[in-house]
Amino acid sequence: QVQLVESGGGLVQAGDSLRLSCAASGRTFSDYVVAWFRQAPGKEREFVVAISRSGSSTYYADSVKGRFTISRDNAKNTVYLQMNSLKPEETAVYYCALELFSSTWPPGLRGMDYWGKGTLVTVSS
């Protein structure tokens, strides 16, 4: 079993930055592909970004390319999501998720094995 805890969310203004963290415990962290998803009020959960087990490969949704950066520290069992130039429409709960056996790249929502409870990011205009 794996436990995930996201942190770093909060209220910011449009154009500001936030850094989210996802700390994992319970299994070898480097065994997992890690992804961030987000769910805005009234909308479906959507893919944001993924990072490979070693951190050598990443995949970003088009909407965040050039503004978001994912990284991981396997020694600390932690993944980070640096979000710059945030937009009001990116207000959402951001979830960290792990996938043990990758069947697709980037990973899909249904393929994730473990989820955190999410952290709320609110971007005011």
C-alpha cells in the first residue's frame, strides 16, 4: 500500500507561482510513474503532467507547457510541480497519482494505482 500526501496549494493571483509537493510512503517510490491531475469545479479530472520512474522523461498537457515543471527526488520519495504564470481557469484540486505498471505514455487517469487526497489551488483574477 502507498500513501500520498499533496501540499503547497493555496490562494494566489493570476500570474503568480506555486510549488506543489507530493510525498509518498509505503513502497519503493522509484518503481512508479508519477502524474499530476486536476479537477476544476463542475468539470472532469484531467491530466496535467507525468514523469517517468527515473525522472528522465516528462509529458505535459499542452495547456501547461512552458509554465509548469515537474521533477522528482526519489531519495526523498517526493515529486514537485512548479507552476508559474497561473491562470484563473486553473483553479482546481490538484491530485498526485502513481502508476506501477505503465501501459501507456503518458499514463491515463484510469491506469493510476494510487491517489492522494488533493490540494486546492485557487487563482484569483
